[in-house]
Amino acid sequence: MGQHTPGPWTTYTTKTSHVVMAGHRMDGTTIANVRHKGQEDRANAALIVQAPAMLKALKQIVEFVETFDSFDVAHPAERTRLTRAKAAIAAAERPGATQS
């Protein structure tokens, strides 16, 4: 499975959709076309645009948390949070991976 298109991603709006792009509008790669019917669609496009940055940040947080010798992964709630974060990363990096 290949890597996702590197960020940063941007968006521009046409009459019918919010277009999420990697690179310059004229020669970039289209990531997604989100219909343009309301504020929810605009918010969805904004969320998609931030996906590469959020993935990078989540990976950095997991890496940081795992460096603490005192981090109690034996505590069920903390273990569950860390497991969910790792599952989200896996789902983003390997489409088709299950996320719980």
C-alpha cells in the first residue's frame, strides 16, 4: 500500500464543490471534491485539509507518550486511549485496517 499524498493540502471553492488539493491549484493533485451545499460541507473540507497535519501530530504525541517511563499503560483507560491513537494511525496509513 502506498503512502498518502504529502501535505500541506489546501482548498478552494467552485460553484459546486470545495476542492481539496495538494500543491498549487493549477498543477496540484486533487485529493477530494466535497459538495458545496452548506456549512457542514465547508467544515468537512476543512477537516480533510488538516488530515496530514493531524496524522503527523498524533504520531508525535504517541511517540512522546511512549518515552515516559512513568506512563502507566497498565491502567485500562490510558491503555485504551493509546491503543485507539495507534489504531487511528494504522487506519490512516493502511486503508482497510480496522479502527476500534
